[in-house]
Amino acid sequence: MKLGLFGYGTIGRGVYTLVEGLDKSYNVSIPKVFDLPIKKEQLGDKLVTDIYDIINDKDIDCVVEVLGGHDVPYEVIIGCLKNGKSVITANKEVVSNHLEEFINLAHENNCSFCFEASAGGGIPVIRTLIDNLKVNDVNDIFAILNGTTNYILTRMDEDNLSFEDALFLAKKNGFAEANPTADLEGLDIVRKINILSSLAFKGNISNDDIYHYGITGVNKEILDIIKKEGYALKFVASSMKNEENEVLIRVEPTMVPLNHPFASVKNEFNAVLFTGSTNSDLMFYGKGAGSIPTATAIVSDLVSILENRAYINYKNLNQLKVNHDLKNLYKYFIFQEDGKYEIKEEVSDKELMASKFYARVI
Amino acid sequence: MKLGLFGYGTIGRGVYTLVEGLDKSYNVSIPKVFDLPIKKEQLGDKLVTDIYDIINDKDIDCVVEVLGGHDVPYEVIIGCLKNGKSVITANKEVVSNHLEEFINLAHENNCSFCFEASAGGGIPVIRTLIDNLKVNDVNDIFAILNGTTNYILTRMDEDNLSFEDALFLAKKNGFAEANPTADLEGLDIVRKINILSSLAFKGNISNDDIYHYGITGVNKEILDIIKKEGYALKFVASSMKNEENEVLIRVEPTMVPLNHPFASVKNEFNAVLFTGSTNSDLMFYGKGAGSIPTATAIVSDLVSILENRAYINYKNLNQLKVNHDLKNLYKYFIFQEDGKYEIKEEVSDKELMASKFYARVI
């Protein structure tokens, strides 16, 4: 099989290395890599700088897209699928916005669309979810899906760092991007819980409909109170479907009891906990980010295509309505400007918004 | 597809129910169920009481074996594979003793052999391990694989019960068998870690070579000391391969720090933690036993056969030598008859055996 690679950054180089290490019997080669002209020295004749050099290459059967961003990746994915090339991507922004279109195009053109690395990084959660759904209806999903923020919260807690110092450390250690806003505000998590929910509940959800509240308001005073109350603070996405076919979904700081499995999910680790109709409380835990874990997920997808196992048997997803009542199932910790706090049931949105910081309590 | 079912006990009935609930497009029916004549009233004309009524039925493409025991299941599995029928089993005793023979027979006869439910119950750990190994070499496995003993240790700890009372409660709640010796002494775990290690390290291991030390010596005094020292006691299997191609493998009570992910694995739950060459610290957590979780794993296997995804690409496993040096990597807690205890490095087998109770410390 001839593989085209879009993007030769950290993840792209990881993919390249792992593909070279694959069992020779798979017979995979990478004749073309798309990136900027600056990569000429590293890539030599393999470098192409026009996406259509790969999209229109009839010898290329499959592509890996690890460019980042939205517009170019979207054009790459659509173009390749229309030409019957299987596509593997790690791009959560594009996948969360266009999953149905990609799945349907793959069906129509008799190729595969794989996105294991787009949620949960190196944790094989998407394949497991798709497999499991054949037998087991998912009732709800509960997940820590962002390594950057989990790293920050862990370092603040364990090293007694300020938010700013923990963020600096995260950047220094490669766990936060130069502009971490999408991570800190929860938008990255919104995209990932959207992908998992779309699969679990077999429908489309708009990212814009998913409520998210970030962790930039956390400080040491708040963390000390939360610890004293017997909880750990995690940045958690929750999603479930009610009987009216509406999705209840929220991304917000969440206090978990210290003996909850999520309390021991630390640093850059992620975890996803499912409750299902026949198999309850299934949890997957692993590295949610990083070049090699992410590349591992991508190359696992590639192997599933090589072995004809990359099959998603649902298409034409329904549009799912988002219902914001999920909040009413929980108590909330509300911290005020003057340092006073309370943990109470049935809070209003107004109370939450008027607080200095709040967290759901489970 | 016509499915033959061997065994109509708790798990067999769960399988029957889940197969009836499968999407109609799979077109699966169960024309014959093997069990004792006493099941005639429940099964009517579907009941067969001679295993060869299914083994030699040319219309049956695939069988599920959930009989328990060794000799009859072995004959069933061998007979069906030789006749080209795919086999799905939950039988850890048979799988741990004959995995290579079954995999090779399936290859020779162009059918599948699936055993997801034989280790980790409802956790999809075997499929994930097989998939992951295409890209990611496993360095070591660390696992809680027995729901009965984990339930007993949890109830002793949380309800302050004696060992005997916790065992009674486990039996009452269906988490322990009438004769729980294989669970309490670790033999059940030996079989499961053998299966996982055989896959991870691509070789055969004899159950007899795997050292195991049970939990029957645990009492409240010991648990209190362990808790005071900042640990939780778990019954853990560990396995790794060294550079000489030897497997280091042990099953023994293990003290895990309270902030370790295993400390929050409670009651009948199981967990399996892998470290790999490209994807480190991947953990799977879920129910290790129970009719419906186990049946879910079995029917997931069935779906993978129906979708032509049930493929194991290694055969002719090497015989792996077991090296007992794993012990030397850890400290041990040694509790004496007189109530004195110490935590020390480099203990001898003689010291361990002379103690009233011991546990590895990680």
C-alpha cells in the first residue's frame, strides 16, 4: 500500500517512524509527504507542497492527515475520500464538525474514514466504542479529555503551584501550546466529547450547542478548600441521552471524591468512563496527547485498514438536540469573590455566572 | 449465520438473550443448544444432549462454548475447529492450557478462535491487546483479574468485615463460587495472566510455572497496618519479558499506594495496565465477572466474526521460560505470627514462606 502523509510536524514524524517499523508483510511505503517548502531538507524528493499532488495521485491508496487547523484539512479529507482514498486523521476540530459527511463519503466511495487519535489521544477508545456499540447501548459518558488542563490541575495540587506557574511548566514540558485558550476554556474538550457522543448516540451535535466553562478561575485557595472537603478537582466532560432523544452534555470543572477512579488520573493522562446497557462502568485510561501515543493510534487505524477491519456500520446520523438539564442532576460548589463558598443543589445559571468560580460535585 | 450454543447456565442464557437482541441485519439464529436433559423444559426442541449433534452439524457455522470445566470443552473446541466452525469461548482453564493449538487449528481450518471473555470478563482487553500489538510492543502487564477476591478485600476494608464474613457476603451476592479455592489461592488469576502474557509476549507459558500466593491469610489486623502505611491491598498479577526472552510473572497480594489507579478498583471490578514501547500506561477497567458483562464480551466476539474482523495473525508460539526474578524488583511487607511486621528489600523465598502473611509493595 502507498500512503500519503499530510503534515511532517511532531505527530507526522512519529507516524513516519512507526510506519517504517511496521511488519514488512504489510508492505506499506510513504512516497509523498505534504508540508511547507521549508521541510525540503528533511524530506527531499518526497516533499510535495500542493495538496492535490497527493489527492489526485492514483497510486496512493490511503492518507494520514495531521496538519492541524480546519480549512486545508477539510479540503484534503473531502478530496481524498471522493477519490476513494481511505483517510486517517487526528484532527478533532474537523472531525467534530463534519463527522457525518466524512462517514457517508467513505461509504459512498468504498473506502474507510478513521479518527482514533481525534479523541483520547493514545487511548483506543473510539474503536472500542464502535465495537462495543454493536452489543451494548451507551447510557452515558464521563471523561477527562484534555492533557494540558489535567497536567495544570495536578501540578497545582501536588507542587502547590499557582495557576500561572503550572501553565508555564506545562508549556515548558510540551504539554501546553503557545496559545492554550482552546484547552483552558474547554473548547478542545467540547470537540472530543462531541466526537464520542456522536458515535455513542449515533447523531450529530453542534459544537456551539455544548456548554463549557473553563479552569482559568482556579487558584490555590480554591484547590485547598476542595481538598479539605474530600475531593479532587478535574476538568470533566459529561454526556448522556434522554428518552426524548436529546443529548445532555456539559464540559466543566468537576469535584470527584478521592476514591473515584478519576481522582488518580493525573498529569497528561486522560480517562473515559462509559455506562452501557449490558456492560456498565467500562473505563479506559492512558496518555491523551504526545507525539508517539497519538502516532500509535494513527498507525493502529492504518493497520485496521490494511487488515480490512476499519468498518463503521452507521451513516446518515440524526441531528441531536442538546438539552441543558444535565446541570440539574448535580450539586454545585460555588466560590464567591469574598472567599465564601457553599455546596448546594438546584443552582440557577445566574448563580453560577455570578460566582468567582464554580465546579460540579459528583 | 447459524450459531450452536454449548451451555445454558447463567452466561449461556445471557448470550442467548443478547444474540436475540442483535441487529436483524446480522441474521443470526441459534438452532441448537447443548446442555443436560434437565433443560428440556426451557429449551424444548433446541436442546441437544450429545456434543456431536452440534460438532457434526454442517449447517452450524459458529459455536459459543460456556460449559466450564476442562475435558468436555476441550473436545468441543477441537471438534468444532477441525470441522471449520469458528469458536468463541469464555473458558480460561482450557484457553490458558491450549491457546496455541486452538489458534493454529483455526488458521488451518480457515475459521476464527475468539476468547475475549476468558480474561478480564466484560473488559475488551484481549481485542485491544491484539490490535495494539501490531504497533506497540508490550513491556509489562499489571492486573487485577479476579472479581471475587477484589470484592472480599474491598468489603473487609470498607465494612470492617472478617475474611470469613466477606467471603460469605461474596457468595451471597453471587461474586464467589460455592468452592472458591481457585479464586482465593490465585489459580484463576494464573490462568488469566497466562492468556494475556501469551498474547503480549507471543509465546506459551505453563500454568504450573506461574508462582501464586493467595489471600486467605489476610485479616483485619493486617489490613489496618497496610492502610496506616498508606497503601491499599490488592491481589495483583504482574508479567514482563526480559531480554533473554524469559517471562517474569507472579500472582500475589500487592500493596499499592492510595493514589495509584489500582487503589480505586473496588468490589467486583478488574483492571489491566499495560506499558508498551510506543504507548505507555494504558489501563482498562470494568466488570471482570457477571452474566451480562461476560455475555457482552462473547457477543462482541460474535459480531467481529460476522463482520470478518476476528483475525489473529500469529501462530506457532514459542515456549517461553518463566524466570522467578520478578520478586527481586520489589520490596515486600512481611507479617509475622506474633503481629510484628517489616517492609524490606531483597527478601528470600524462605523468609516469605516462613511469614504468616506477605505482600509485594509497589
